[in-house]
Amino acid sequence: CPIRRAFVERAFDDDRPTPLMSLLRTRESVGGKGGGLRITLLMTLIWVNARPPYSSGRVAAYWAELLDRENPREEGARAIRDALHELQQRGFVDLNNVGPKTYIELRNEALPVDDDGDPVPYVPPYGQQPYISIPRAFWVDGLAGKLSGAGVAMYLCALALTRAEKPEFFIAAAHFEERYGISRSSRKRGLAELTSLGVLSVRTKETMDWTTARKLRRNIYR
């Protein structure tokens, strides 16, 4: 599943929230209730609708089962419908009714509308824009149904911070805040969640600050 880097990262001279940050928050820009489902559902729509016309008429229960929601044909389906309407109101998808069916049409996840306010249809980023590859394990191993909003946000950040040849990373707070904008509390909660689930491993590295002659301890994640 390709997710554009601009969905997760912001340019160094840009202090606006990334699409990831905006989905993590409520529309009042506080808290994060429902953020995990909004983010994972959008990722799942991109994963499943990988071919033109990048739309789907599948029912809510299908997405609820795929995301391992409890009681997928009732409460789970209602949660999916609520999340879909929230994604529509935020401009990430279009919902079109054709008879009894509702068709979900994707927009560009990193730039859902252009400068004129017109919708930007989805096309895969291959060969056009930098992107992060989300492995099938995110769904097959059940992470999509287990991770909280903070957990899935830090999962995407961890993928953005690593490469196949360089799987380890550490968090430099000032740089991380500037680049990703995830709050300190969400960052700590998400990293702890990913570590407890075995998605990340962590070791401690000691370095010396020669200016202050003090030892510094840093968590290195893999």
C-alpha cells in the first residue's frame, strides 16, 4: 500500500498540520477520538482499491471485518459508516449513491483539494511522488484492528524514518516536532504501544555530551 510521504511529513518551511495530523485530531483540532479508525480506514481503502477507477461499492460490514471490528455487521459497520462520512466531510473521499449502493471514490490522500478548492482524484504515486510502502502485514497480522490513533500515527512515522538498509531510528524531539508535528504525549504513547506489540524493538545507547561532560541516554528503535 503506497502512502505519499506528504501525508505523513511536512516540508521544513511549512507549519501546517499534515493530513495524518488532521485525521488524528477531531475537527476542533483537539484530542484524537476516532482518529485511529479514520486513518486505518483511509489506508485500507487505498490498499484495496489499487486499480482504476480507485473506487468501491463494498458494504460497511466488509471494511469492518477487514479491520477486525467487533460485531462487524452491526456496531462495527456503524463505526465504519461514521468514519466514511467523516472522511467525506474532511474531503478525503467522495460518497456517491447509485440506487441502494454507496460508492466510495478516493482522492489524493496528501492533497485532497487543490488551491482552488477542487477535488484532486486519486492516482498512485509510483514514479511521481515520494511514498512510503505499508506492508501487507499491517492487515494480515491484525495491526489495523489493534493500533490506536497514536499507534498508527507512530507506525507511519517509523516507516518514514527508516529504510530497508537502515532499519534503526531515534527521535530527536525538536526535529521530529518540526517534521511530523505529532505531540509528545501521542509520540510516547504510540512508541510504547508499538514496542509492546513487538512491531518495534528498542535498545538504549549512551553517548557523551562533551560540552557538559554528561552522559546522554537515547532510545534506538528498530
